[in-house]
Amino acid sequence: MATFSITHRRMQDSPGGTHQHVGWVKLISGTTLSRGDVFLWMRNGEEFRTHAPNGQEARVIRVQCRICSEDYLRTDRDHSKADNLDELPKF
């Protein structure tokens, strides 16, 4: 089992287009993964963490959206906003 660091994110419209979720992520290695790829890797035991520009990190988890019922990626809540997935730079 490995831990992968996410440095960037790209948004994607939800079903129905009422809001957005992270659709793709870029790892510190430069590899780009879709949300589905991240879910697959998680099912295989891999872990993901954000890696913010200031060096802070937070664990990334899979949750279900209360609005669209779609699964999406979110950071585990902590005391810092800087390491939130939605705060990472876009690519």
C-alpha cells in the first residue's frame, strides 16, 4: 500500500450541472488521474493526501454527495483550510 500526494485538481459538473466536484487530480509525480481512477486505487488499498503549496497535507476520502448522490473526493476535516482539496491549484 502506498500514499500518493495530490497537488492540483480539475473540477467537473455534477449530474444535472447544479454544482461541481473534483473530476481529476494531478499527483506530485505529474501523473493525472480521474476521480474514477482514484476510487479504483483506493479500493486496491492505496491512500491519497493533498499536498498544498504551503506544505500542509490532509487525507483524501470518498464520500457521497447529499445533493446529487454521486460519490466524490473530499479531504478529511482538520483545522486548516489550505490543505483542502478544493483549495489546491487548478490545472
